[in-house]
Amino acid sequence: MSKSLTFIQTNASNPKTWVVIGVTVAGIVILAETRKRRIKALREEHFGAFLDRFELLPFPPPPPPAAKQTLSGLTFSISDAFDIKDYITGFGSPHWKKTHEAAEKTAVVVTTLLRNGATCVAKTVMDEMGFGITGENKRYGTPINPLMPSNVPGGCSSGSAVSVAAELVDFALGIDTTGGVRVPASFCGILAFRPSQGTVSSVGVLPNSQSLETAGWFARDPSVLCQVGHALLNLSAVTHKRQRSLIFADDLFELSDVPKQKSVHVVRKAIENLPGYQAPKHMNVGQYVASNVPSLAEFCERSGKSQDSASALKALASVMLSIQR
């Protein structure tokens, strides 16, 4: 910076210097304005997130003294893996859409949200048949990441994440097998939740993997994320608070560049003043796998040392990713 100032002071009397400065400033202004207009145009085009636009109105509110609809006034979108009555569930693929009939019923999770007062406004783009983690779709086009337009949005539920991040809807549904909701949420800078498999109804949802997949949801506002969770998990707004604890997988920290002691210290400090939390516990994931998955017991037991155990877990992760591909 000092060299630039020295150069300007030295050449202040040179007209060419001021021409260069003027052109540079003008270029910066033009680039900023171009980016602003591009974002505005993308917003008008819904960032490429939507496949089908419609309006499924919420169910009529129940008469008093029944509880109020907790999601009243909120809008949401759904990935192209959820059934909507009289619409074909395309699974992110035009070829799939051509070879299948319109759904006869609406997915249970969508109906649940409508009963709780939310309005469904669109189906969103996703990786074809849920196979992908980047969120790219060559058939329908890849949704634009509102946070970083030059980067991929993450997948497989890319359109749902983008529709929330772009403030087109209040929340959205997606499917998650090994990251289909969590990855796009992190890429787009929003919140997401993947419940345990089987805790949310999968009736009317096309599965990528029936034994692993579950519906998940996105939101910008933590309170909205919580309200959707209460509706889909059928939880009471006031529930009994159980003691909670964090568990550290000691052998997995061998794969991290951050020392385990430092991470544990940070977490302890973060929760020490929070009510309902017990002291963090510790476990060995390799030993847990060996004791609960007989077919992998010998593989894990051969690596008794912590470093070998971490390497074994890393190898298992690589195998899983290879099988997924």
C-alpha cells in the first residue's frame, strides 16, 4: 500500500497516472454494479431452484380450544423426491418423469406440514435420483448458490437449500442419505437437520437408500427449524428436559489436525454454563464398530493402537464412499 502511495505522489503531475486511477475506480464500480444486477436477475429467476411452482394451501385451523397451527403463515418448498397428488415425482430426472405416473397421494411429511399451517409453493431441483453431493443437475440446470454464485450449492437437495438461502421460502424439505441435506446447508450458509432414519415418515418419498435415507429440513431461522422439527417429529412444544451429554470419539480425533485436548476444552467451556448438560464422555468408535458389527470385528481388532485404529476407520470411510459412487 505504501509503495502505491509513493508511486502516486511521485507521479501526481503526470496526467496518465490519474487516467489509470480513474479507469481502475470505474472498473471496480462497474464490477460491483454488475454483480449486484446479476444477483437481482438471479433472484427474479428464483436462482434456478424451482422445477414446478404451485400453491398447496394449509388445512383450515381447528376450532378452539385446539392448539394453534404452529407453522401458520410460513411457506416451504420440497425436493423432487416427495409425492404431491396429481404431480409426477421426477426424482431430479426428466427420463424418470417420462416413465412414471402422477402420484395418487401427497407424502405424509408434506401433509403434516400443511396440517400445521404451512403453505407448499414449489418442487425443487436435486441431483438426479439423489446420486450426487455437489447439487449439479445437467438436465434441469444447477441451482445458483446465493452465498457464493460461482460455487456449487451442494447436494443432493440443492434446490431446497438454495430456495431457503435465497429467501424464496421460509423452510424446505430434502432427502439425506449420507449428507444430502447437511452438505447443501453448509455450502449455502443456512441451517439444516437430519433426523435419525425412521423417525420421520417416509411414505410418499422416493428413496435413494431405504435403509439409510430420511427426510430432513432447511431453515434460515433457528426457531423455524425447531418448529418444523416439532411438527414432523410429533413433539410437544413443552417437553420434559432430559440430561444431555456430548460424546467425544477419541480415535477419530487422531484424524484431526486440532489436538483433542484443545477441542474438549473448548466444548467444556461452551457448555459449562448451559443447564441440563453433563460432563462430556469419551468412546472409541473402532471398538464400538467391532462389538456391534461382527463382520468388521476382525478388521478393527487388528488395529489395536489408536493411530492404527484411526487409519482403519479412514479406510472404512473410503470404502463406503467408493461403494456410494
